[in-house]
Amino acid sequence: MENCIFCKIIAGEIPSATVYEDDDVKAILDVNPAARGHVIVLPKKHASDVFSIPDEDLSKAICVAKKIAIAVKEAYKCDGVNILQNNGEAAGQTVFHLHIHVIPRFEGDTISVKWKQGEMPADLDVIADEIKACMK
Ligand code: 5GP
Ligand code: ZN
């Protein structure tokens, strides 16, 4: 994809600190990390987001994210790891080539990926039906 920064990184046109690479997936250090060891996992075939990526490509990327999570846990002896993936500007996506964040976490760190929990909806069944009606 022209003008996709991650496609350029995958093609080697822009340098990156690579921690893992195979035929389908590349994992690199995030240049503006939330924590030391923050990695982003990139499927090599361009897809902007979860709405357009083939299952097979996403499956390979999430398996690599798992490998990276295990590695950063050992490397940094962190207390936890977030595996996150943003879709759409409203959800915080800034680079429109699907990627999975792997972020080492420590008790009491100041990284914010938490939301204020809402009240339990009275119509949980209705909500479940709304979603099920759109499931393909
Ligand atoms: P998003 O906000 O789309 O979920 O995440 C995009 C991530 O890509 C951000 O965490 C940002 O720091 C990272 N990023 C943006 N440009 C580059 C780049 O040129 N190289 C690397 N390694 N990371 C980048
Ligand atoms: Zn791309």
C-alpha cells in the first residue's frame, strides 16, 4: 500500500528495531512506547483494521503477539502484559495498517488502558440479541 508507514517498514524502506519476523508477520519496537519493551505486531499483508483483515492473517499475528508477550514477560520480569488492538480513530487507531500492541505492565505503573465501569444494563438479553442479529 502506497503511503502506509507500516508497509514501508515491512518492505525495509523505513528502518525498524525488529524483534521477530517470518513470511507473514513482523514484530517491531514501537518508536513512542508506553513502556520499555512495547512491541507492535504487523501482519505483512496490508489490511487497515479488523473489519478487513482475513482470519488467517489475523490468526498468525495474534499467535506472534502471544510469543512476544511471553518473551517480554521474561525479559522485563513485568507483572502483566496488555495485548491491544485499535480499530478506527474513535478507538484510538492512528496508523491504518492493522497492528497488535504488546505492552509490558507493572503494578502501579501509570499506563492508562482502563475505562470507568458502567452500571449493569437492565436489558442484557436485548443487547445480546442486537449483536447476534448482525453476526455473520
Ligand atoms: P495505534 O494508535 O494506531 O493503535 O498505534 C500506532 C502505533 O504506531 C503508536 O503506538 C506509534 O507510536 C507507533 N508508530 C507510529 N509510527 C511509527 C514508526 O514509524 N515506527 C514504529 N516502530 N512505530 C510507529
Ligand atoms: Zn500497510
